[in-house]
Amino acid sequence: MPRKTFREAINEALHLEMERDETVLILGEDVSGGAGGTSGQRDAAGGVFGLTKGLLPRFGEHRVIDTPISEAAIIGAANGAALAGYRPVAEIMFSDFIGVCFDQILNQAAKFRYMFGGAKAPLVIRMTVGAGRSAGAQHSQTIHGLLSAIPGIKVLIPSNAYDAKGLLLQAIRDDDPVIFLEHKMLFNDACEVPDGDYTIPFGEGVLVREGEHVTIVASGQMVKVAVATADKLAKEGITCDVIDPRTTSPLDEELILESVRQTGRLVVVDEAPVRCGFAADVARLAAEKAFSSLRAPVLPVTPPHTPVPFAPELERLYLPDAADVEKAVRAVLAHS
């Protein structure tokens, strides 16, 4: 099986689905590679992160649409296109920018099916998330918890290229609004990815590592951190279940609960602050539905409740790392 990067997997999924379904549209800032010149020249970069390369010359300007620098216009247009029978894939360059189009997500797209007699709204919103590039507080947030709190939308956060392709293909075919989150630090990570068509169902997490002592739940970039910790501890005989939920809404609750009932200990690793976030939600799930199985308090491993720092040294301190996860695993084991 060929190895492909996260970036290549997303690009391939877009090509496959646009070829398969002529109602699929791409719209966003610089998705054609920038203004001016011929279509081939404009496509040279494939957008800021190179994710839409090759789409413009293959599918044309009527399906690969450069928009003004207006997130409200991008999501507003995508909402209308979805209701009109198209399957738009809208790109918000950085998830931090949803503040200026949040009404179109929170009060419009998420509620179409409920307010308009079951109307279909097959809309995908792709956004980058995550810190690690010293891009500052307005370009580095991870907001899956905030978005997962909205009823009516589905939230996906793949941690590898295989999942990215399968989840994106499933998202474009879904008849409801889906938010697809791409961690910037994963774009160059590669793994085995099939050339053909395959999909990954929403709400089905994956057991990345199997163990008996502690359950570690992690999402996005933090899956790599959790796996590195589990592999290190396994050399000492401490084995951990590492669960990647892949989608935070819907959430594979049974996979998490089954593991917690077996290990009796839970550590949740997340790149967003814990207050009202994904880590808090998973802790709530365990306390509510697996309380009698817990042998230790649930421990979250998250950044502090502050904006993401700009300085590289502070950003490294802000982000959870393998040492933080190891400390939490040893702490829950100490309660035995």
C-alpha cells in the first residue's frame, strides 16, 4: 500500500469526490492558488497549505471558487449552495477566524434540518487547527470542543492520513453539516493510504494501542503524544489503551467506556484548555457511566486556560507533551 502524507490524502479525497459527484464545489480564500494569471499558474501553490493543488485546472473556475477575504461570505454562500442542491466544501484558512462567521454555523447551518422540515444541508467546512508553529494566539487554537457543543453539526478531527481521507470522503457524502479539522502540524506526516475509494463511519473511534493498566483518550495531534508515551511505558510493563475517537460529535462513547471499565483509570489528553472542553466532556462521561469501575480520579492533560503564546519557548510549555502524559499515567496508577 502506498504511503501518503496527510496533505496528499486530503487532496486525493477532494479529487476523487469532485470526479465522482459534479455537485461538489470547493470555495474559500486562495483555493485556486491566488489571483491573476492562467488557471495553471494560479494553481501552482494549491492554496496556502497546498491542499487544493490540481483542482482548478481539472474542474474549472465554476467548481473551484476563490472568494473574497470574508469568512461570513464563504460560509453564507456555502449554506445557500447546500440548500440549493450542491455539496459545497468550504475552506476557512484558520479555525480561529470562525468568530466572523459563527452565526452562519451556530444559528444557520446547524439548524437547517430542524427548522425547515428536515431539509438536507450537505455542507463541509474544512479548517486548520493547532499550535506548534509560533503563529500566535489568533492562528493556533484548537476548537473542537467549542464546535462539538453545537447540536446539529458533526465534528471530525483525524490524527493521520488514512483517517483524513476516509473521513473527508464520508463527510462530503453526508447530508448534514460537517466540520473537518486539520491539524497544521500533521500535514507532512505520512502513513499507508489506499489509492481507491473508502469511507470511515462517524462515531467509530479506534484503539491505537492496547493495554490493561490505563486508558488514554487523545485526539488530533495529541494522539502522537499519547502513543509515544504508551510505547515508552510499555517497556516497563505498564500497558495502556490509547483511543483516538476520530470524531468528537458524534463520539464513540462505548469504546471509551469499555476500556475504562477494564482498566479502571482514565487520562484524557487534549490540545484545548480543559474548561468546558473535550477533556472535561470525556471525564464527565466516565464519571456518569463508569464511576463504579474507576480506581483513581480522571486526569486531564491539557494546556492552561490561556491564549496560545507566541514565543516558541512559551508555546512549548503550553502544549502537552509526552512527559506530561507520563506523569498523569503514573499518578493514576499510584492510586491503586
